[in-house]
Amino acid sequence: MSKVLSVGPVNIGGANPLVLIAGPCVIENKDHTLTLARALQEIAARVGVGLIFKASYDKANRTSVESYRGPGMDAGLKILRAVKEETGLPVLSDVHDISQVKPAADVLDVIQIPAFLSRQTDLLVAAGETGRIVNIKKGQFQAPWDMENAIGKVLSTGNDQVLLTERGASFGYNNLVTDMRSLVIMRQTGYPVVFDATHSVQLPGGAGSKSSGQREFVAPLSRAAVATGVDALFWEVHENPAMALCDGPNSLHLDAVEVLLRQMLALDKIVR
């Protein structure tokens, strides 16, 4: 059984029920972010699931230099602080270099290490030193057992508040696959495991100057992951994915969240 982490009012891991980490890929503006946060909060309350709100203030690894990256750290963290203050939801976002870690830790409940940076020792150590929960996304190039080393870098700071996230592995060019064994193997580390279903159906660089995705596989992969006993699901959500400024093709439509989430909780009860 995995360690239990407390993220504000949300307990994740151990024998606790499934948790949802959800929000738009990137912060588009303050009103949109708050509206989506409130909508997800209402769904989570109706369904009875713990919710951590996720949105990126800067997408530093976009395919093209012309791609929208977000409002930047300062403006983005102000928006995420507003989400916390106005909804009470815990918030998660990603950091991309050491200079971002301390300002992010002043706002975020969970600091996320992007998959492409999951081996960056200095970044992992800096995140660990904040004392915040650190969500390490497994790199597309890493085996699940490799995450023991990433965990060790955070533990070296005396911080044992770690989440591990599976987001698919590179399979040839412009494609990802998910090995469900990875979820089981990573949970054997003793830390809670998250399945990022929406990034796992991404087609990196699949549309030339931007990534594409296969949204139709979010539901079946989520069901499979919950059946393995994961502690949380990670869904990027948008009310109009076709107009999203980032990751629209692999984002889940807001209108689909409640029905799918109820299915996930029903499966989770069986597994637990």
C-alpha cells in the first residue's frame, strides 16, 4: 500500500478513494481559469471525489516557437493564487528551471516536474527543498523502475512527499503507448501513482508545428489504469477543446467529465 499524502483537504494514496487532478493544459486568462475551476469543483462535489486543480503558467516545451506558452510565471501564479483563494481548491503546476521553484512553492500545493525534466537533478533537489509535494512525471524515455532514482533525489532533501505520474512512453515517432505494468511497478515504490490519461493519448509533434492527440482513447485507458489500482487520474479538460490554446486534441471535453468520472469511481470501489 502506498504512502498517504495530504494535499489541502484531499488525501491521496493508501486506501483512500481515487483522486482527480484536472484543469486546462495552460492558463489562457484569469476568467477562463476560474470558470473552469469552479465547474470542475461543482462536478467533483456532485460525484464525491477529491479534486486538485491543474493548469500551467508556462509550457516551456511546446513544439514550435510560435506556440502559445501561457501568461508566464508571475501572472500565472497570481491567477493560481486567485483560484486557491476563491475556490479553496489545492493547485498544481509545473516548474522548468530552478529559478521558478521558490516563487512557485509560495503558491502551489504540488510542484510538478515535467516528463522531459524528470532526470534533472538540480531541479528535483530544489523542488524537494521546498517541502512541498513533488509530482514527478516519468519521462517518455524512462522505464518505471528508473523512477527510484528520481525519488531518491527528492528524498535526499529530507522531503518524502512524492507523487509519480505515468504519461506514456515513446513508441516510434510522434506516438506514445502506455504499459499498464508501469503503474503497478511504480506503486511498488511505496508512493502514490497518478495516471495522466490525456497526455498518454498525445501524438507529440503529430501535427507538424504542434502536437495532435487521440481523445477517444482517454476513457478506455483511464478505465484500465483505475483497474490496476492507481491513486489518481490526471485529465486535461476544456469546455471547447477545438479552441484550446494548448493540447486541444487530447483534452477531455468538460461535458464528458461527470459521466466518465462516475464510471471511474465505480471501478475504483471494486478494486479497493
